[in-house]
Amino acid sequence: MSADKTNSLRLQQTLASCSQSIADGDVKKSEESISMLVQFLDSVSDDSAVQLLTEIYQYLISPSLDQAVIDALAFELPKTVAKLGCASSRCFENAERIINHFVKSCSPRDMVSILCEAMASSIDDFNNPSYFTPLLGALAKVFEALQRRPFEQVKAAFPVVLKVLEAVSSNPEDEKDAGFIDLLDKSILIAHSLKAICIKLDYKDEKLIALFGLYVLQITVLISNSVGAQTSMCVPMMLQLSHFLHYCGLTYLGLITGHEVDMAIDLFSPGDEDMSCFSYVRCGAALTVLWGDISNEVGDAIKQDLDAVKDELLKHQIKRWEAVGVLKHIFASINLPWELKRHAIDFLFCIMEGVDFQKDHNASLDHSVYIPSLYASLQAIQLVIVYASDPLLRKKAFDTFKLVLADLPPSLRFDILMALTRNSELSSMIAILLGCVKDEMHREYSQKVSNENERATAENNMLLHSSPFWAVKVLDFVEFVLKPPNGGPPILPEFTDAVLSALNLYRFILITESSGNTNYSQVLSKNNLQKVYREWLEPLRALVSGVRAENQKDDNQLAFDTLCGLNPVEFVLYRCIELLEENLKHPT
């Protein structure tokens, strides 16, 4: 007898045993029979899978089969047949038919639990999209069939659904696989089911609508993570998701400012564990708007005026800051493709470059509530500046970074620059930040000089005197690099860029205050001059001399590069010492 006939006979015998034990009401024997069935199916080869799945389906649709048998098999078979469905496309089709038959024949409430258990039990050790796809598709059908308390059922299922999508999408090997795209399509099918439920309930369940919206935002991120760089593949999916915005009560302005996301989340209690699965919804809000900007097709489908939203952000500083806070989730993401981060930078730059910064600063506003978000946003933009491989993107990100800084009141700008500097571990980034401080000081001083013919000198001096950048605390930027908080001089050559930038900042302050006969920063006071010479410059000179002497002994590329990097540091260092010694002769 052939292997196929042997397997077929064994399957028929096992199914008959299951039916008989269930008909007899023998719970223990029926459990043993079903367990034997599962073990047998788990052991068969891929070659036999098509035939066995076909026979199982024919067995289940038999008019004479008792409902009790279908119910009992439904608790175990979905997981088993989904695994067999991974063997081939024909196996997949048969597995899908079997699972859908259980959905059609069994209690929807039971099937939600059964399908979720089948997915949850395999997430950690089995991430084949073909396994999860029929289960997700069946879950979408089950959701629509729920008659009572659909919100609770859907909410309890979402942690498993989203964990599956995240686990499978994190596997880069599946990015272009047809089975993976099919899985993403099933995730959108679930959104269609939620829409159908909301319509059936006449949009009276506020929490269900909010849950619907959060789900759409979450899968927007997961889909963008996986295929976002392949615009031709992603746009059709985003087009489908965009249609749900209206049904969820979401708008471009409410999404980009984060208001509508917060409103949806606030409907649920803070300790609700089921809601922890929606960790990407703010990133999803930003991406939803961004896809509308990327694709005219998506934007037209939503029937919202994105240009009007941009204009609103341009006119209102607080809304603009809120948008920066939402966009930071794109910049900080480690999974989103760089192409989407490029579009996000372009989107923000487009808004910021039209702002009249001098006009828009409102001194009466309480800015303290926005500090954490703005600080985190600038940190996120820094990640693009530092890690983007495309130099044009790095430059555009830096230009955007400076525009966001310019949108802040001077005192807030100073504090955030100080916080960014103190919390940066990259020499190149610290150098960039100190360059921003120097640019701020130069801009303010140039404005003062250019206005001298229009204003009294005393009034101009007062403008600089009130600036946080022309005050004694500005020297803290230099001290942080030249005399690090953890003690000792800076580490060379690792922090060469930061040291050179700090020396250039100090030299600029020293020269500007000296030539202008001012001392806003107290840089010219005798105590400060002596402190800088004793605690900053002398230890640095000794360090530079030691590093130079050590590397001159070696004849290799690393030593050569180190010596080349020290040359500009030495030049500026000795110039600072000369200027300092000159001013010590005539201290303020």
C-alpha cells in the first residue's frame, strides 16, 4: 500500500474515532482521539499535506456530521491545518477553506479565542507569513459575525494580532515575499471588518471607533516599516487605509498635532494592558499625513486639504511645535526606511522655512510644557544628521534642525542647546551644537552692530545684555568640553571635533568682547581669565603635546591621521592662549 493511501486510511480511522467518542459523550476518549489526530497531522510530510487537507475539508462539510464534532475539532485543528498550509499554495488554499468553515459553523465568540490562541502559541518560534495569513483572514470574518459586546472581543484580540504583524514584519527575508504581502492585506481586511461593525452599530460605540482609529494608525507604521521604501507597493495599501480616516473621525490637522490621537487614547483607562500594543500610533499619525503628502492619489482619496493644514501650522507656533513633536517619532524610528525619513524632513522644512521667527515669538506663552517634546524632537532630528548615509539628507536635516531652533524663544533655545550638548556622546554632534551657539551669538551681535545707526548705542547694548547667549552661562558650553564633568581634560583624539569647536567658540567670544569693549559673558574678568588658563587651556596644551609625542613614535595611518587632526586644534589652542595672555595684562 502506498504512503498516501496509508495516510488517508489512518486519517479516516482517526476522524471516525473522534466522531464516535464525541457522540458517546466520552470526554476523555474524545480528547485523546483529537490529540492523536493532531499528532498524526503534525507528523505527515509535505507531499501528503494536500490530499489530507482535502479529505479533512470534505469530512467537515458532510451534512451528516454532528455540530458537536465540528465544535470539538475547531478547538485544535486551525493551528494544525495552518501549519500544513505552509507546504504549498494548494495546501494554503485548503487550509484557508477549513479554517473559514470553522468560522462559518462555530460560535464567533469561541472562534476569536481559538484563532488568537493559534497565533499566540506560534509567534515566538514560527514566523512564516503563510501560517498566520489564513488565521488573520478568518479573524476578520469572525469580528463581523460577533453579535454581542464586539468592542471587548476585538480589544482583547488586538494585542495578539499586532504582535503577529510586528514579529513577521521584523523578518527582512519576507519583505518582498508574496505571502508577506498577503498577510498585510489581511491586516487591512481586519480594518474593513471594524468599519462594518461600526456601521452596524450606527457609530454609537465611541470606544470602538477610537479602537478602530488606533488600529489603522498602528498598522500604517507596520506596513510602512516593511514596504515603505517600495512606494509602488505601499501606496495601494495606504490608499485603502486612508479611506478609514473619515470613519474613524480623524483629520490631517488632528493627526499631525497629535490631538486626535490623545483623545482616542484618553478614552481608555491608563492601566489597560490591552492598550499597550498601540505603541506606534503617534508615529502612525505622522505617517498618515506624510503618505498624503507623498502620493497625490492618497491625498485626493482622503478629501482633506493638506495645503490648508500646512498653512495652519505655518501661522500658529503652538500647533507647529505639536507637529514637530509628532514627526519626531518618524525621525527616531529604527525600522522606517530612510526614504520616508527624507520625506518627513522635507515636509517639516517646507513648513519651517516660511515662518517669520521674529514675529512669531510670543513672550506671554508658558513654554515649559513644550520643552520635553521639543528637546526630544531635536534629539530625533540629530539622529538623521548623524546616521543618514546620504550627505544631502544630512544637510537638509541640519537645516531643518536650525529652523526648529530658530522657532524657539532665545531663553528656551539656549536651555535646549545646553541640554542637547550635555546629553550628547558624539564628538561631531557636540561640535555641531557649539557651532549653533556661535552662530546665535554672531547673529545677535551683527544685528546690534547693523542697528547702531538707527538706535542709541546704549539701547543696543541692552539688547545684547538681555540675551542668554551673551551672558556668563555661555562659557558653560566651552567648559563642558574642555573640562568634562567626569574630570580631567577631554579625550583625544576621540573628541577632536568637539575640542576644536569649543576652542573656536571661546576664541570668538574673547575677540568679540575685546574688540567691542564689552564683557557680557564675563570672559574678560580676571578671575575667569585665570580660571580658563589654569583649568582649561594649560591641561589641554599638556594633553595635546603628549598625544603628539606618542603618535610621532608610530609610523602608521592611524598615527598620521591623529597628528593631522591635532594640527587645527593646536593652532586655535595657542591662539586662545595668546589672546588670553594679552587680556590678562588689562583685565576687566
